[in-house]
Amino acid sequence: MKAFDLDPAKVAHELFEFNRKLLKSYNTLAQLKEVDVDSTPYEVIYTEDKLRLRFYQAQGDKRCNTPLLICYALVNRPYMIDLESQRSMLQRLLEAGLDVYLIDWGYPDPADRYLDLDDYINEYVNNCVESVLAHAGVEKTNLLGICQGGTFSLCYTSLNPEKIKNLITMVTPVDFQTEDNLLYHLAKYVDADLAVETYGNIPGSMLNDSYNSLMPMRLGVQKNLGMPNQLENRESALSFLRMEKWIYDSPDQAGEAFREFITQFFQQNKLIHGEAMIGDKQVDLGKITQPVLNIFGSFDHLVPPKASTALADHVNSADYQEMEVKAGHIGVFVSGKSQTQVAPAIVNWLAERD
């Protein structure tokens, strides 16, 4: 076996540069007082338990009479879409003339242990929709669901089609058992009953470790080795730390809702078979007939394209469109493409159907 030829001078230079960047990173971090996120002003128009419904007013000329309600996932905080001004899909939507409402689920505590999908979808989401309709003075709202929130939005629209004008799903799992779905291959071995009996609410930190384990080299080793480059100056350091803050700001999951979601959707794949039950109501995606825009990421390792594009085979919308973004799961929201392509496409698509 041939040995690698190492240039001692080159190795010494690389080590010197790495140490120099480490020292500069330390000095940069020492000067930072706080990591700000979620900075776009809003008004809370409805509260229930931990939930807060936010209202963001359109900036400039309004493009649509029908507002947009955003339903985010339970597993992370919604400020991913408002991470910083130059990487804020939310601000791009407002600048383009949309009134936006956003469901902030808050942080479940032990009192929420028995909240189930019926509570989240038939109660919380429905109450938010009703609040939007009353606040905006409209009979229907547009609905945008993100990741697990997209699955919730599909279920809600199927059960309440008369309240939703247009439906947008982003990085949303529909077929939970595609061969390239890494989360499915992990979730199928989870004993959900034992997990809930052991923990009550499922710790967000534990789920975060599970997501990171799906790509250990990229999300662990490579990210840590590249960290000194990210922290060399104030602006790049803040961008990096805002993302890190979001990644590790993971709410615990209400035990019963976690049990139902992982069992019905991941392990039994009931959504595409028309067998998912939300309370005593059965979800039939075929009842979704309104216009649908399905946005997915080409390089999404959490919701691979096939898991999302399966939606086309199960809704009965005569106006179904897909938008592929050359990005990963998070890049769909924070990349340059998101700012210049995704947000404008959403606004234009809604305006054409207003």
C-alpha cells in the first residue's frame, strides 16, 4: 500500500491558518452579546394554551385579498422562515404584498402530555383558521403547511375543504415509506408506546440527535471543521449562530400526538391509503379539490422528493402544480433561491388564483 506523500511545510501552514482562524473566532464570539432571530414585527390576535396566532401585515401594495395562514411543524420553532432580514422568506412574502398569519405552537410542558392529533388539527388549527377568517373578514383563507405542518394542513383541508381557498405544501411528507426516506427507516424501529410511557413528552433534544445522526459526517464532522471559517467575522458568525440557535431550539413533543403521528404516518403510512384518523374523522386526500402548489427540495434528506411528489396521485385538484427547489430541507427557506424564487413564486401563484 502506497503511503501518502505529505509536505511538512504545507501541513505546518494549514495548522497555522487553522489556529489563526480559531483565535479570530474566539475573539468574534467574545464580542457578540446576543443572537437575534424572529425580528419581523407582528401582532398576536389569538391565544389558546401554549399556542399564539401571529398576524404580519403586508408591506406596500396588497397583492391578494385572501390572507395566507402558515402552519409550521411541531418539532422546530417557526422562525426558520424569519431567521434574519436577508434570509427571511416571511419578509419576502410581506414585501410582495401578502397578509400573513403564523401559528406559533409554543413549548409543550408536562400538562400537554395527552394532547393528540385531534387536539392539534381539529381544535387548534381549526380555531386558528376561524380566527383568521374573522380577523381578515373573509370566508376562506389560503393555507401553507411546512414539513409536518404540511401534513397537518393536508389533513385539515381534507376535513374542512370549505374553509381553504388555495393550499401550498412545502417539504411535506405524504408517502412516508419511500425507500430513500431515512426518517422512515429510523422510525419503523421505534417503540412509540414504550417511548411515551418512559418520557411522557418526547424530549426535543433527543429528536434533534436523531436527525443529526442521519448525516453524521455532514452535520457533525464537516460542520465542526468548517466552523472557524464561519466565525471569522461578525456577520458570518451571526448567520451561523442564528441557524445553530434554530437547530437546537427544539420543543418537546406532546406524548400522545407523537405516538399517533409516528404510528399512523411513518409506521403504517395511512395518509396515502385514506386510513389516517384524526379523532373520529377519517382523512381522504381525494377530498382536496382546491388548487395545490407542492414545493420540495431536490436534496432534501428528511423529506426526499418522492415522499412529497406522491401528493399528485392522491388529491383531486384540477389545478395541481409542483415546484422543485435545488436545495436541501432547510435551504428551501434560507437559501438565495428561496429569497429570489420561492417567495415570489408563492405570491404570484396565489395572486393568479385570488
